[in-house]
Amino acid sequence: MIINSLEKIANTERDVDWGNGKSRRLLIENDKMGYSLTDTVVEAGSASLLEYKNHLEACYCVEGEGEVVDEQTGETHAITPGTMYALDKHDKHWLKASKTMRLVCVFNPPLKGNERHSLGGDSSAY
């Protein structure tokens, strides 16, 4: 059984500042679950161009508000508590927060734990 908490991983290698917020990695590849689980904070007023070439990701908003914009089509979707979005085609996207957002995110395959975003959209480590 794996038990983890935000308190336990605070200020460790699993507590990653990604430029426009924090990714707190509750499960990573070494935990051998076959996926990663993160508690991610996206800072208010930020806009991040992101693309995950090596992972699929699903995000569930539990706090705050913002939007996700498909870079290819320009289609915009509001993100509020209770909303989920999934990047099922390695979609290049803008993630914008009008109020600080908190997302619960699942990555497949799992993150190794040390990946960092490139806010210009080339998150090749992902």
C-alpha cells in the first residue's frame, strides 16, 4: 500500500515548480502503479503553452477558474471546479488561469518525477 500526502512531499524532489505553478507528484514511475497522480497548482493570471509528446494527461479541476485552448483549432473550454479535460491526442494547448486553479492530474505513462515544462510549448521531457 502506498500512502502519500502534500505535507510529506513538500519541499522534496516531488514538489516541482514548473514556472506558472507547482506540480506535487503523489505517484511517479518508481511507485509502479502504471500512471502518475499529481496535485497541480496553476497561478492566477498565468498563460502556459503546453504539449506532452510522451504522455497522455487527464485533469480534474477542484478549485479556481480558467480555460484550456486547443492551439490547433482555437477552441476554448472553461475550466471550473467539477470540470475534467483530457489531452488524448498529445494536444498542444494553452492553459490559462483567471483565478488560481488546483487540478488533480493523471499521466500515462507515469512521470519519472523530474520532468519540467517548457512554457513555450515544447515539453519534450513529457
